[in-house]
Amino acid sequence: MEQIKQISFAENDRQKVEDEVIFADQNDPEKFIQRYIDDPRSFDGNYIYADLFKEQFDQYRESKESRNRYNSPAHNAAAVLASEQYRRVTANRSDAERDNIEPTRRHYWVGDI
């Protein structure tokens, strides 16, 4: 896994959250990756989205206010987890049909209608 770049914050609570999520991420990344895979919004971990990885951190998902306050402190740890999950998903060749794309609806562009 990549090294997590620490930002450092002037506000004590934001710095504490950044320290906690980086420490937790570095010490047990599998815990957060498994939480992500188990989250139905990730479609079994195949939908890679750093913002959804932030939801796996307790400090971030506590409330709407904590999501706003701790968005930046949680971001780099979440981005590293998302990057790792992307590597794992793209390396997985266990299902030959997995890489097929099936359009589900037509998108209309300006001038099409």
C-alpha cells in the first residue's frame, strides 16, 4: 500500500482525527477494505470511490457535521485505501465476464432530441 501523506491541521480536533484515521489505516487496512466491500453502496467493492471509503471511518460518519468537519482530515487515508482497492479489483481475473460492459440506458446529449 502507498504511504499516506499527512496534511497537519491547526485545529486540535481535526489533527486528532487525521492522526487516528492514518494510524488505524496503516495498522489494519484490511478492516477498512472489508468494511468497504461489505457496504452495499460499493457493489461488493467494485465501485471505487474515496468519499465512500471515508464512510468507513467512525470519526467521519458520526454525523452530518462530522462529515463536513473531518472531510479533509480523512481524505488522504481514504484515497490510499481506494487506490489499494482499485489495484485489487483490476488485478482480479477470476470472472471472465466481469470486464464486460452492458449499457443500461441511453444517455441523450445536447442536439440528440
